[in-house]
Amino acid sequence: MTDALTRSKVVRHVLISSLSNYIGKFINLATWFILTPFILKQLGEAIYGLWTLVSSVVAYGYLLDFGITEAVTKYVAEYRTRGEGERASDIIATGLWTNAGVGLLIILASMLLAPLFTGVFDIPPAKQEMALLLFRLAGATVGISLPCATTTAVLRGLQRFDLINLTVVTATLSTAAGTILVLFLGAGVVGLAYVGLVTTLLVQVMSIWFVYRIAPELRYGRLALDSSHLKVLFTYSSSLFIMNLGGYLESKSDELVIGRFLPISAVTPYSLARRLSTLPQMITEQFLTLLLPMASELNAKEDRAQLRSLYVVSTRVTLAIFLSMSMALIVLVKPLLNAWVGADYVSYSSLVVVLVLASLIDTSTWPAGFVLQGIARHAPLAAMTIGSGIANITLSILLVSRFGLLGVALGTLIPTTIVCLGFVIPYAMRVIGTSAREMYAKVLWPSAFPLIPMSIVMIILREILHPASLIMILTIAGLGPLVYLVVYLRIEVNEFERTVVNKIVKESVARVRFYSKPAERG
């Protein structure tokens, strides 16, 4: 009875939190998808590439968080589970003011180091002044974002993903409105930089207010910086910093290589292809954000069986979501590029396919990473990730001169495949206690088999209908994952997913019946 009750609570928590995450993410993705052609047309390929390059370089400033925000999430979840509210408050205060100090240093550094940016990359003389201003504004945004991220980390530790996503939706819609306004007023890419800065401050105000409302006992914002708690944070987060550095070398270095060895305008098609290829990852990520605080709670309760089950089920669901989305993208990539940003970009469809494969392999290890972080066994992942990142940037530099943009994409795929499949997954299986047979029977086969009927249906529809409009493309793209879902849920081992879907259907039907009988309620 207790196990059934616990399972019901887990299902309900996963359901509510995941739905909240997906609502926020779909609004974000839809806004980005709609605005991208407009921004590209207003700025032009060269300026869009410059802005992407600036953002990629300055984004390395986020690494100076040193993994503290993830540590705050872990310890807020863990200490609250144990009833140690005072320790949670001390950890939050230490993390907040440490990030605030580092953020101030980033702002100052961006002011001083901006001339190096125009010296390293081949920025045309006419655009150098603009590049300097963009670099400084982007640096200020990163510096302000670091302490702001601590607030989100607290909400994540409290598992209030509904509030996090409310701030995300607010930021997305505010950014969209500001983007349209500044571009119509002729403020250009500099106006976009100011919009990002203002939106960051707006989200911070909202997040702080939410923390005060739902957890006033945490005394968020109090002045405190305890060296003992700082040691706790850095002991946990030091390996996360190395992992994040490796991740940045994998995901942020490609644009830097292109900007250094190819014309700035070449950054634009690669950035569009990379952003498109990460759509399945961004959708999958909304489910994965739940894992770290859940794993921390289970670790605090010393429930190893539930931890193992969490890893197996989360990996299967991760693959299922990603594979269904990525197959739809691969089948429809050419008509999608044509309808979205124009025929000139259709030739870059191979970039999308290669980057989707790299993203798939990388994302398949995320459940392992979150669970291992939750039980503080993630340190060896740091060496694996940094090795992959260094190999990525090295291969990209070696291949870019011969294969161009495709060489940069291959420089991402090859090391990601070797490190993730050869090192990360075997290590996670050994620590968490799963076997290769169990992973095949309960993860790989149940998530891969539904791709067969899905891909057949989608290819037939593509060849018969020859979709050219975004509406037709998105309709086919929606039908494919639906076929996948129907087949997936019929596989016996996917019991957890059937429970979640049944719960969604029952609650949806109950709500429809409730709202369809206003007279009876009166």
C-alpha cells in the first residue's frame, strides 16, 4: 500500500512538473521559431552572425558560476527533506553572494577585454565599434545573470517548476515584444542586447518575490558568506565546473572556430542548423530537470532501489522523447528549412542531421549525469566531459579547413560518440547498479522499436503530400510522434509511461466534463 501511494505521488509530481515545463518550453520554442526569420531579415546574415559569435564568446562567463547553482539546488532539496532549514538558508546566502561578487568581476572584465574580441576575430572595420558595444552589453547581462540564477536554483530545489516556467514565459514574451519593438524602431542588434539586459532584471524580481512567498523561512537575500558552507558548495561543484567547461567546449566552441577560420557570415547558417538540431534536446530537457532534486531526496532517504528505477525509467523516457522528435526533424529537415528561413539554407540540411545525432548521443547520458549528481558520484564525469570538449575543439579546427561547416559538425559528433558510449554510460551503469541486459531490455529496445512504424508513416506522407507550407510540415511532424507514442505505449515494459498517460487522459476528461456542465454546478 505504501509503495502504491509513493508511486502515485511520484507520478503526480512528474506529471504536474513536466506539463508545467513543457508549456513554458513550447511557448519559448514557438516564439523563437517565429521570430528567427524576422530577426534574420532585419539584421542580415553578417550582423546576425556577429551577434551569435558575441553571444557564444561571452557565454563562457557563465562558467564562472563554478557549478554553484547546481549545488544550491541539490542542498536545498536535500536539507529541506531532512528538515534542516537553517542549513539550507546558509547555503543559499553563501551561493548568492559568491555569485554576485563573481558577476561584478565579469562586468568589469567585459568592459576591459572587449578590444581583444575584435582582435581575435576578423571583424570588418565598419562593424568593430558595434562589436565592442555588443560585447560589453552581453558581458553585463552575464554578470547580472549569475546571482539571478541562484534564485532559480532555489525554486528548482523546492521543486516549484510551475513558478520557474511562469518566469520563463514572462521573459520569453517580454523579449519577443521588446525584439519586435526595437527592430521596428531601427535600434538593430544593439537594441536586442538592451532587451536581453532588461528582461534578465525583470525575471530576477519575479523569482525573488516567488521565493519570499513560498519559503519565507529561507530568508533569501540576507547578507551572509560562511567559509564552511562555501567549502561544501565548492567540494560538490568543482567537478561540475569541469563538466560545464567540457559542455561549453562541445556546444559553444563551434561558432568560435567558424568565426576564427571562416567569414563571420558563415556563423549564421551553422547557428541556425545547430539551434534546429537542439530542438529535440530542448524538449527532452524539460523532463530531465526534475531528476536532480528527486535523486537528492532519494539519496537522503538511502533508497537505492528507487534510484536505480529512476535511472532506468528516466533514460528510457529521455530516449523516447528525443528519438520521436529527432526522427520527425530528420525526415522533414529540407522542406522545414525551405519554409522557415528560405531555399538558400536547404543545402545545410546535412549539418542538422549530423548535429542531431551528436545531440542524441549526448542527451542519452543526461539522466545518468543528473542521478550521479544527486548522489554526489559525478566527479569522474568531469574528466570524461572535458576530454570530449577538448577533442571537439581540436577536431573542429583540424577539419574546418578541408570540410568547412560539415567538418566542424563532425568535430562535435565523433568525440561525443566515443566518450558518451565508451565511458559515461558504462560508469553510470556500474555505480547505479544496472546491467547491460537490463538497459537493452528496459531502455534501448522499448524506445527504439517504435521508430520503425513512425519513420515509414512519415516518409510515405512526405512523398505523397510534398509539404511546402509550415502548417503542412508541422502537421506531418505531429503525426509521426503520435504513431510512435501509440506503439510505444503498447510495449509491456513501459508501465510507468502508460500510468502517466492514463492519468493525463482521465484528468483531461474529468475537466472537460466539469466545464461542460455549468448548470449543474450552479
